[in-house]
Amino acid sequence: MPLITLITFVSLVVGQSIPATQHAERPTPPTRDPHSPGFVEAKELPDGAVPPADADGNFIIGPTHKPSPEVSPQLDTPNGTVIEFTINSSDSKIYPGIAREPGTFGTVDPENPAKLIVTTSHPAPYARKVAVYVPKRYVPGTVAPFIVGADGPDRLLFSILDALIAAQKLPVMIAISIANGGGDAQGSERGLEYDTMSGRYAEFVESEVLPRVEAAARVKLTKDPDGRATMGASSGAACALSMAWYHPELYHRVLSYSGTFVNQQWPYNPEIPHGAWEFHEHLIPNSPPKPIRIWMEVGDRDFLNPNIMRDGMHDWVVANENMAKALAARGYHYQFVFARNAGHVDRGVREQTLAEALQYIWHGYPAATSAGDMEFSDKPSFTVAGVTDWTAAGGHGSDANLRTSEALARDTRGLAEKSKEAPSHDSSELAQRRNQLQKLLTDKDVAEFHRELGDINEKLNDSLAAEREYERAAQLDPSEQNYFEWATELLLHRAIQPATEVFTKGVKAYPHSERMLVGLGTALHASGLYAQAAEKLCAASDLKPSDATPYLFLGKMVGASSQPLPCAEEKLSRFVSEQPASGVANYYYALALSKRESNSAEDETIKKIESLLDRSIQLDPHFADAYLQLGIVRASRGDLSRSIVSYKKAIAANPDLAEAHFRLAQAYKKIGNSANAQREFQAYEQIQKKEAATIEQQRREVQQFVIVFKDQPQGSATPNP
């Protein structure tokens, strides 16, 4: 929350007045019928059979579970290498370690049966093992797809990968099997890592595990989310889905055994009050489909109310059945297996199905046909099928963030225009040049001609034709320019997910391209992934610290955010160091400081903010936004007379600055000047109406692309995915 907001913190641990209960033995679950009322309709397979590896839908297997042939080592199958290392809690900034006292559990909140109070959890160290499987056919130095698994090491996974990779049924992939941090369920390190509904565990893997994997195993891991999978069992399965759900720019494939899609999150989060039960209760039904392919299994004797909570959200079978319903309703590619004669994370079921499950989640990804055939195809996972009007446009976050995303998309497009000569705006000249280029292309298919055709078609308001020309240019010549032109065209026309995909490939191919990182950050911001967006902008600023472009994009994101953005304060401080005579640099650094949480250094921080804003105004006496922020800071300190002066100067510099009128009206109201307050409120409302009309017109002028994703059923094209 911003520094100027007063916050009251409530401890997650509610004293010692509520006694900790002992963790009782789990009751024996009943056997559930897969044809029970309310369960999904599923195909009953012959005993011993498993579903086809390319089939979506719901299946019933069992009651016997014979291991698949891939489980038994074959003499003629080359075995991969397993490298192990240890991560200590002292090495982690994200998970420094907690533990719950042995023999204790928690107490249900008497006012909320869905909330568990745990008083016996405390900081504690851990050491976790990480096992990395490298297949025999991996070629050192090549970029490989990979799968990340929870509760490792998973020797069964490694053995099955040996067989499937040798048979060319899977790509040559790395497997990373990570042990949990200890304990189980609420109050434990494992519970904190796996049951928390956030992207935190994915961020832990990305920043603290994968770099060590690459160093220890001497491998290169793909950055392409389509070449990354997650897997887990029980709470590890919930974690696997959270990794892809909260970070779809990192993972697209998920494998789950006995997924704990129940209410087991701790500490309690009022924004997601039912923990992983929220996946099928609200998140999947109420969110646009994400590019996730998922395989799930549950046993007929899976858990039912295994602890003291009786909130109606602790039935693993019902939870997984509900997941299948929710995924089907939203058009996901998924396979759900109901296993007869099976318990929670049943070993026999895993040995029977894991080979098929792996093939299912990797369906559509090219299996390597030779030792050097490692790179992911650059064929897109989408097609631009048409255009629609702006009313189909979606968006993420607050109105401020949405408007900022739209402005940043236009700014990103401007980065593509910088390197070009000013094109003609005469429609007849453009049409004539288009005809010339089309004739030239009949003789020779040249990327440069397609790119120029893309520019012309965009000028002629034929955005669909423009996108196809930019894509063709990138296919013929995957240069930095062609990747960037294609991605920015997608972004401009609100095809956010495809734009993110192309920018991601561009960053992979050109990691030192500042504008490619800026574009990826802009696309992530448009997706509502504000923290990840900021990180890309920070990385872009590191490439050439003296260049203002990444800082300007980052500063706009900071201005729209209600929370601190990672690395923003550090990088915008550097912006001031690099360009001390820039009023904008001083202003954006002040904004970043204003997002800090309240703390004991509040007065010193506010003094620093005021100093930066004063400096901005000295450098640019007409800087309306700096006057506005200075007024906000002074009002937060109770200095209404000086805040009024600042607001008036902001309005003098920019009479159409709506927030300045609104803030001035509030200040007048507080000092009892109702007439002036009413006048400023009226001015604010008039400007708001004018701005809304302008924004609506801008949106009408930009066509919205309609997207069809690979393997998506016909008739389900998606605007603004």
C-alpha cells in the first residue's frame, strides 16, 4: 500500500489463548462411485487400460493397476544421469523456513469454519534436496524443455522418461525434482510452499532453483512456457497448477495426482478465502481461459475430511470432479482419470498411468528425432482469425492500469517506428506501393517486402492483412526487427497472449534487445502480471543504464500501481543518478518511494519524496503531475494550505488534469470552503466525461483481433485472450 495510506496490521498468529489441537489420525475414506449424481460423465475403460494420450475428457480406470512397460528398466534403453544438490533455508530469500510443532495442528475459528488458527508455527531451518535428470540424448549447449516436480526426488519419473525419450514419444527434456521444505499442511513449510494461492513458489523455482540447476547439471533450460511443465501429487499438485495459473508466461503444462484442490491454504487470505477450492469455485469459471493443458487423477478412496475442519471443502474426490467440470466449461484441454480401487496418490495408479499422463501433457510439442533436434519450433500456438470492434476488448486490473496498458501499447509501437523513414500518409500513394510490393512478391518471397506491406496495410486500416504480413516476414527472416514488428502489431490490437508469446520468443532469440524486453514487459502488464512486467523493464534498463526508455515505461507502470513494484525503486533511483537534470527522472523516483509500505522511517521518506518533487518542478516549472503529487504528499501531512497551492499550480500548468481538480475540491471541503469545493468537483466531472469520450474514441479506432489457439475447437475464437 502507498506510504500515505494508514494501515492496521493484524497478526496471523492469534496469541496463545487458543489451544493448539493435536493432529488426529486420518479416518478411512469411503469408496466413491464415479457415476454418483453430480459427478462428470466419464468413459469407463476396460480393466487395465489407460486413456489414449491424445484424448481430452473424463475416463474411469481400474480396478486393477498393472505397471506400464516403461516402469521396468530395459537393457537396450540408455539411462540418463541424475545430479543432486542441496538448497538450505539460509540460501533462500523467498522461503527462509517455518515449521509447526510436532503433534500439533490448529483450531477452527469459531466465527469462520473455513479458517484454521495455527498458533504453533514458528521460524525453522530446512535443507532440501534437488535432483536433476539429464537424458542420455541431451546435447550439451542446446536449449531443452523441462518438467518441474514437487516432493522429490521422483525416481519413477526418471525411469519412465528414459523409456519415453528413447522411444521418441517425448522430447529430450530435463526433469527437476525438488524436495519440499518439511512438514505437511497448515503451519508447515511444505504447506506454505504448496497450498498458498499465489505465484510465489514459481518465483522461487525461477530465481533460486533453475539457475543452480543450469550450473550444477550444465544444461540450458528453455524460457518458452510451452516447453515447460509442472507436476505434483496432493498439495504438490495444487502447487503445480498454481505455478501455471499465476505464471502462464512461464508454464503451460500441468500433471496432477490426487490434487489438493481444497481449502488448505495458510495463512488465511480473505481475498482467496477458500484456498485451492477457489480454482473450481471461482477462478477457472470466472477467468478467461489460460494456455494451460492439464492431466488430473483422483482415487475412489481419496481423502475425505482428513482433519478437524468441516467446512464442506475437504473432499478430494468432489474437488477433482469439480475441477473437471470447470475446465470443460471453459474449453480447456484436459484429461481427468477417476481410478477405481485407489487411495490418495496411489502408487499402483502412478505406475500404470504416469507414462500416458506425460505423453498427454506434452501432446503437440515436437519430440526430438535426433540428438541435435532440441530447439522448440517457432510456429505460433495461435491464428489471428479476424477482427471485431472495441466492445469485445477485455482488460486486467483497475481502470488506471487498463488505460496505462493501452498507452504503453501505443508507446511500444512507437519504438518500432523510430527506426523507419516517415511513411507517406497519402492513401493513393500507399495503395500504389502496396500493388508494387505484391507484384514483387510473386517473383521473390522476401521478408523485407512483407514487413513493408505490413506497415502499409496498417496505415490503410487493414490490420488483419498487416498482421499476416508481419508474421510472414518473421517466418522468412526471424530477425529482431521482424519479431518486434509482429509482436507490437498483436499488442496494439489487444491480442495480449499472442503478443506475449511472440515477445517471449523474441527475448529468447535476442536477449540483449532492450526494446524486446520493454515490449514483453508491456504485454505482461496488459495481462495483469504487474510484478513480472516491472521485472522485464528493470532487466531492459540494465542493458543500457543511460537510456531513458525502459525507465519511462517503468515509471508509468509505477504511477498506475497501488502497490510497490519489484525493483522499481532501485532502478528509478539509478535513473536519477544517470540523468539528474531530468525532471521526469526525479518525479518517477518520487512516485516509487510513495508506494512504500508504512514504516518507522515514514517522515524521512516523505522528506525525500518532497525533495525529489521540488527538484522536478525546478527542472520543469510546467510539470503539472509533479505539482499534483507534491500536493498529495502535503495533504497527507495535514498541510492543507500548502497542498491547495500545489493543486492550483498543477491546474495552472494543465487545466485538464482531472485529479488535481478532485484533490483541490477535497481540500476545500476539509477547510469548509464549500463553494470552491463544489466548483472544483464540477470541473472534475466535466473533465472526466471529456476524457472518457476521448478514450472511447481511441478504442473505436483500434480494431480488436479475434484469436484461435492451436487445437482450439472451431467456433470458439477468442477476442483479447
